Amino acid sequence: EMCIRDRYQRRVRGILSSRMSDSKQLLQSLAQGLPSTLPEYPPRDETVPHAPPRPVQLSESDFKQAISNALRYFPSELHADLAPEFAQELTDHGHIYMYRYRPTEYEMKSYAVTDYPAKCEQAAAVMLMIMNNLDRRVAQYPHELVTYGGNGSVFSNWAQYHLVMFYLSEMGTDQTLALYSGHPMGLFPSHADAPRLVITNGMMIPNYSTRDMYERLFALGCTQYGQMTAGSFCYIGPQGIVHGTTLTIKNAARKYLGKESMEGVVYVSAGLGGMSGAQPKASTICGAIGVIAEIDPAALYKRHEQGWVNEVATSCEECITMIREARTNKRAVSIGFLGNVITLWEALADLAEEGEVLVDLGSDQTSLHNPHHGGYYPVELSFDESREMMHHDPDQFKQLVSSSLQRHATAIGRLCNKGMRFWDYGNSFLLEAGRAGADVWVNPENQNQGFKYPTYVQDIMGDIFSLGFGPFRWVCASNQEQDLVLTDEIAQEELQKCVGSSSNEVIQQLKDNILWISKAHENEMVVGSQSRILYAHCDARRNIALEFNKAIKQGRLKGPVVLSRDHHDVSGTDSPFRETSNITDGSMFTADMAVQNCIGDACRGATWVALHNGGGCGWGEVMNGGFGLVLDGTDDAARRAAGMLGWDVQNGVCRRSWSGNANAVAQIQAEMDSNPRLKVTLPNNADQGLVETAFKSVQG
């Protein structure tokens, strides 16, 4: 029996070794850059979702410029073949994606870091992260290089992908790759502690940061919308937002319903895309009944096949029957409603006004940062009709979006009058509904008084950010599941150590996250790379990173670990209708924090940094940034992690304390007490009675 077992084990090792060898061989083409001859044009693959055509109306000179801009990536002898092809792409799709150059010789997914043809491990890790962002299981429109949010691009075209992979294969530890909105400007000499990549996406002269300008410049190939973690190569699939959504729903139940247990609680929302797809999974993790509407059948059934949506309803009547049954039995379940969410909201509002209130909590995660190009679908049209109209009659489509937003807000208002609690999920729902003339303002005559509904940061998560907790992430670059399991165990141990020395507010958050990480593996979160997300504060992030690095050095972890976070974090994003919506000193519209954060991370040893215009609330509405940091078991990696992760959290806590948040003041004071080198300016809050007296003294 032992001989049989030994032979079997040798055979398995041989198969695995052969597969690894095959992967390594396949990926050698990444080092070749753009093919020197025209590759065969791949047929359109209808097994993956494709981005809707972009309704861009370019002038004749802009149309010609877009073709010229695309051709400059290629030798002049290929221009005669490519020019008419690119002109047709621009006509049909509103953008030149360069479909001919989409790689087909290998599967687009994350591989073990050792499989990549790179001269330094940091560069190989970036290659892994890029390919994960374009994995068909992960990306929303993989062949259009869109990871999530309808237009969150990794690159603007496939030529950029090939060139970036070439530069990464050539990169040494004394070079830095500069990326301008997907375009690789080139490798520049630097040094080992400098970032290997500096990424900017959508940086604009402020006066020109308009939607129309974005559409024009994206069509020209001059800029792109990197969303948050699409263009910074740090997306980890819907798991990346599951944890934050879980915490939001759980804390909403605590605040609005006074409940720890969510048995029988119904949460209704919309969207099952790259980010919003987290909602059904988060609902069941909380023990609630999650009802998520989605108009795109491909998106809904993708989540159903992944097990994130438990049951599917194809009519309002069927959906309402399912809700009643789950409420009666207090059964945690996620229900995907195939249809327009407005029809569901209106049906639920009708029932509520007849005396049957079936919904406790509500929100929305449609991609309203991109309302006219596939992020939101009018109730009057089917999915296919909408995609047709947005391309061929964009003005009429915009009018229907506005009227639908009015109906959407009205139905929500009717339910809130019957006791439902609603919040904006930072997707620009209230902003776009307000622009459409919907009933969402406290006082329509004085919009400075704000919206009648809160944003989730403003009302639920803002105080958690102010304690320094945010979406810390890591990717096991070995691509081995056992490495991820071990990192989960290490993270849980480090969180537990923090409990004894923390305030009550911090302890509650630590316990929520200990529960999360203890269940993460059995909840089957992974889609794509072997990655994890965990809300952690400054001490926990730093300690977890140092323990990961030690485990790599000891050989307990079989490969490097890439640290990152969502840009939606304590310090990473200035966004007046989301991340900084609870900043009340008037500075919510400034962007110093996000810019300072990116620069500070670069100065302190990040492997790469990114700064983006846009994000969850849309182009021109947000400034956000992120980082990647490769842990390789060296003392240098430990030094960089200890210094950079402290700044990456403390910057935002300090800014929030200066605006007057009590949690942030207490947290930054505790940070200063533990680190004598940290000295920050604390606020001396004014007596409002004294301010009122001073104001009256100068009035006529």
C-alpha cells in the first residue's frame, strides 16, 4: 500500500510540475512585447460579457487624431492594415481597443509569481496582479480591459497591456515604470527604495475635469477612468467589497434597528456587477435576507453560478413570495431579482401602503457614476433596448434615465415613510437623482442643506474610518491555497493580540473582524487570485505585515505576499459624497489628503503607487489613490512595511481629527502616545455659543 501511495504522490507531483512548467513556457511571450507582425484577428467571444458601444460624437479632426494616436504604437509598415481596422472599431465601439492584439495563446488569470518572465520578483508580482484584474471570472468586460463599474479600465487598449508586460519583464530593482492613464511612458533609472511603478489615471487640469471631456479624451486614447483598484491593479474580485458591505449592513442593523442578530431582516438593493455583486454574499454572512435586483442576465447568473446568489426570481410576484417565506422562517438567503429594481421598489411600496412592510433596510449599488453608458437602465426599456438606445439615441436615453431616477427615488421615499431605512452607498445615487430633479433634497429650494438620506460613510462607516479601520488586502503570490489559509491564521492571531490594549470602540471592530477572518475560508470568498480582505487599523496592519514577512523568511509561506488596500479607505480617497462625507469643517471638497497619501507612500517604500481622478462617485467627483507593497521575507521589506503602513493610515486619521471627529482625535492621540516621533496638530474646538455671539456682533 505504501508503494502504491508513493507512486501516486510522485505522479501527482509530476503532473503539477508539468503544469507549472507549461505555464512558465506559455508566459514567456509576455517578454516579447508587441508582436512584430500582424497577429491573426481573434473572433469575438460571446461567452464573455462585452462593454456596450460608447456613444461618443467626435469631430472629424478628433476622429482622425484618435486613429493617429492608436497607430503610433506600431511600426509604420503595419499602418496601412491597421488604420481602417481602427477606424471601424472607433465607429462601432466608440473606442479603439485594438482587439486584434488581445492575447489568446494563454489563459488570462493569475499564475504563480515564479511563472512570470521577470528579472525581479516585484515586477513579477505586478504582472500577476494585472492578469488577475483581466481574468474573465473577475473582470466585468475582460476583452475591453474593464474590471468593474462599467468603465473601470486596467488599460485603454491591448497595445498598452503588451508594452507594460514587456517593460515589467525587463525591469530591475533600480528602475521605475511611469504609467500615464494606462500608457507606459517608459522605464526610468531610480533606486531600490523607489516605487517600481508610479501610476496616474485621469489626471486633469481641474477646469477640464468634466464628463464630456473624459468621453472625448478616452476616445482619443489620451486618458482613462481607472475607477479605484482597476487602474492600480489591486482588484481582488467581489471579495474586495464583501467584507465592507458585511460591516455596513451589520452596523446599519445596530444603528437603525437596534439589532445584533439579523434573522428575518430584509435588505433590498440593486446591482450584481464587479463591486455590487458582494451584496448577496454579505447579506447571508450577516444572517439577513438579501434581495438584489439586476437587469443584466449575464451578471445575475454569473453570481448565481458562483454561489453568491442562492435563489433567482424572474418576476416581482415570485420575488415577494420568496421574501415572505424567508421572513416567516427567518432564513438567511440571497435572492437575485432579474429585472429593473424600480419595478420591485414600487411593488414593495404598494404593499407597505396596504399595511405589509416587507423591507427593513435599503440601498442601491447601480453604477451611477456612469449613468448614461451602461451604469443605470431606465425602467421603460429592456436591457437590450437600453444598450441599443444609449448608442443610437443618447439624448433620449439620458431623458429616460432622469425620469427613472425620479420614479426610483419616489418609491424609496414611500417605503421610508413606512419605516424602511435607506442610505446612499457612495455610487452617486443621491447626486444623480438630485440632478434629475428627484425628491431627495432636505429643501429643494436650498440644496446646501443636503440630501434627506445619509451616505453610508456619513452615517455608518465614517466613525469606523476615523478609528483607522479600513479595507486592508493581501494576495499570496505563490497562488497556493495553503498560503492563504496560513495568512488568515496569522491575521487572526494579530487581531486577537490587539484586543487587550484597545478602547471599547476599537474592540468592537476588532471582534467583528476576528469573526470575519475566522470564517473567511469556509465562506469561499476567493474569485481569481489567492487573496483576502480584512478591515484593520494601523497597529493591526503593521503587525500582520511584519508577521507575514517573517513567515516568508522562515519558509512557512511558499512565496511573497502583495499587500494593498481598497482606495476606499481611511486616507486614500477624498470624495465629498462618500469617503469624506462626514468631514464637517468645510474641507470635504478638497483633495490634499489623497494626493499627500500617494506621495507619502512613494517616499516610504511602496512597490507601486497610484493616483486617480474618479472612483465610486464618478469622474471629477473624487480623488483617490492606492499602493502595492511586496513582502519577500527580507529585512528591507519589513522596514518598508513598518514605515509605509503607519503613514498610510495615520494621514487620514489625522485629517479626520482636525475636522473634529472625536474617534479620530482619540485614535491619533493614542498613536502619538505609542510613537514619540509622531507629532500632529490637534484641534481646539470652538465654543459654538461664542461663535454665535461673535457673528451677531458684526451684524448690522
